[in-house]
Amino acid sequence: MSKNSISTHEHKQYFTPEILSNFMVSLIPDDNINTVIDLSMGECALLESAKKRWNNASYLGSDIDEILLRKIHQKSPYIKTFLGDSLGNEINFWEEYYSIISKNGFDLALANPPFDFLNRKLINIEGKNLLFPIEIHFLLKYIEIVREGGYICIILPYGFLSLELYNDLRIKILEKVVIHKIIKIFDNCFKKINTDICLLLLQKKEKKSKNIQTKITVEYLDNNYNLQEYTTIDISQSKRFDLEYYQFLQKFQVLQDSCKYPISMLKEFIVNSKRGRTLANNKDLIVENGTRFLHTTDVKYLYISNKNKKYVKENSQYFERNYVQVENILIGRVGRKCIGKIAIVTEEFKNSVISDCIICLDIKNIDPYYLTIYLATKYGQIQLKGISRGSGSKYITVKDLQNLKVIIPPENIQKKFRKKYIHLIEKKEEVEYEEFFKDIVLKLELELERK
């Protein structure tokens, strides 16, 4: 690893591509910009893009990387710079900065702050002391230092729009800003990070304004930098702001409107739910023969695989609450490729224990085989993917899972699909399962779509 890449890794720097910087600048609906700031400017791509549009504005930039600042002094001498922690008190002794914030504040903040979910500090929201990561501290700092009517265009992890951690914060900031745009940015825009990201365009409200925004437009930016797939979200209906969640609501509503069968919430059928436990710090529990340990890698398309068996010590107190029983339903809880994984526990896997990546449901008043297959249909999958939260490793919560909508056909239809499932498991080899399960899922979808 080169010296520069070591510095980049240590400082959590993921520099903004020039084309994205230009796009961000183009979003600002104001030609009269006189003061611009970036408190974590890195290679200063955002400020350089702004300079092309507002040539006569004053530009201020801060960073903790001394090597980068030296380069910027040579390349872009028009940028007034500060070396140090821009979230600390010492920045207030920076004369050029203080002279602006002590008057009205900055016209525009352009930002791609460092992302570090583990570097968290306390913030008080509605009387609660909550730990928020560094990028959220940057967001709140920008809201503080721009003038009334000023703009903030900021890149954040996509999880900001959906994580429960931010539920109150997302609503609270609407007291101070109007969100003009939320844009999900295409995958791999930043080559070094495997994290979904979004772009927010905010405008600071006047202090006397008491109106709270109720609707927000959410869009998707493709890799050709075209905006598409926009939807309007109603904040009064949910505290979530992410595109997929509202797309799933809209898609399922179309399906629901055309369905002749009744629909119930999944929580009406759940007797018990539980998560498993991790082996990450308990490798000593792994043995050659013992109790079967099930991970999401064992959960395939509607079945549990026997190809890569792992065992843990029998009667381990560590797993005493993590055993599964026949007809329990297993659902992938976390992982980019695990959301949507579904299986049912058959006799072969009775009394196995499950990993922390799996949610186990004990079900009543609905056939568990039917429900398992239903969750693999488009009706179940758009919901499971829609309720998932996070930026990198997506996850779902039991609370969200409880609110999934389940189409309830008559008992004879449920039993018909139960028989299909059991027959397949009994008569086919594992290598054939996926092909035949896909056929069963398709048949159920056609059944549910009958007029």
C-alpha cells in the first residue's frame, strides 16, 4: 500500500469524482452565490467545480491532511484553507471563516464528509443523548453555518434515509431545512467503497418559519448521470426517506388492488420470533460432530443446503435459545446478498442452531409451507427488499418483518402448495431443488393473480 493510500485509508477519505462534483454544483438553484465552504475538502474537487460556475465567489476549505493542503495551495491558491479538526472549537479562530459565520453565514456548503459509523459522538435530540457517526456531525455543522436561505449539497451513506437510529433526527432537521432533493447514487460511483450512497440538497429555512415540509421527492441517479425513477414520499406516513421502501409500497399496492384474496399482516401469524448467535468470537464451539449450525450460506432458494456442514458443541449454553424446530421459517436478516433468503426447517434439520444472520419464525393459523413459498414470490420479495435498511450490509428488523402483508388464499390452496413442497423435498436431489422450487413459486404467483 502506498503512502498516499495509507493516508486515505486512515482518514476515511473517498474523494469525489469530478463528474459527480459538477453534477452537485449544477443542482444549486441560485446563481447568486458569494461564499462557499467544504469542511472536509480532500482534493477540493467540489470547490473547483463550484469555481467554474461562480468565479468571483470566496472559497474556504478545511481538512486534516497536511499533504493534501500543500498540494491545494499550489494547484488552487484561491481557496482559503484551514488545517485541523473542522468540527472542533479551534476552527472558530480561523479569521476568514469566523468573519462569515459571525455575520449571516455561508451561501453554500458542498460536502462529501468522511464516513465512519464506528466513530460516534453524542448528540442531544429531543432530550435524548444519541450516538451519531462523524458524517452526521458534519451535516449538523453545515446546517449551523449556512445562512438562512443558504444551500447544503451533501453526500451521505444511504443508511441515513432508513436506519432506525436516525428516525427522530430525520424529522428534527426538517424544522431547520427544506429538503429539495434526495438522490440515490448508482453503485460503485466511489471505487473504493462498497456502500450505497445518497445526495441531499437542503436549504436552510428562516428562523421565523414554522412550516414543516410534508412531501419529499426521491430520485435515482444512473451511471450516465441521468435522473430517473423519482417518487414523492409523504413524511406523515413513515419516518423513512429511502427510495426502495416507497417503490415497494407502490408496487405492492398495484398487486393488492388486483388480488381477490384477503390480506393480513404477518404479525397476526407469528407465535414467536428469534435471532441466532454469532460464532465470530466463539470459534472454540466449532466441532467435527455435534449440533448442526445453520448460517445464511446454508439457506438457499427455499431450502437448507447440506453441502458445507458446520457443527457446534452439543448442549452449549451459548446457544440455548437458538434451536429451531420443524416447520419454523428461516429468513435472512443481514447481508447484501442475504435479504430475501427464505427456507423452512424440515425434519432433517430439527434441533439445529442458527447464526445471528437469521431470523426464525414460529407460525400459527397459516400453513408454514405456503407462507415460506409466498415469501419467495414477487409479493414477498419486494416487501423483504423494501423493508431492508442500511448502506452497505443491508438488514431487516423483526419489527419491520411483522408488518409484511400476506395474501391468504383458502386452506385447500395452502395445502396444495404444502404438498408440492414436501413432495419435492422427498423425491428430488438437492442439485435439482432450485429449478423445481422456481416452478412452484411461479405457479403460486399465477394462483394469487387469478381474477
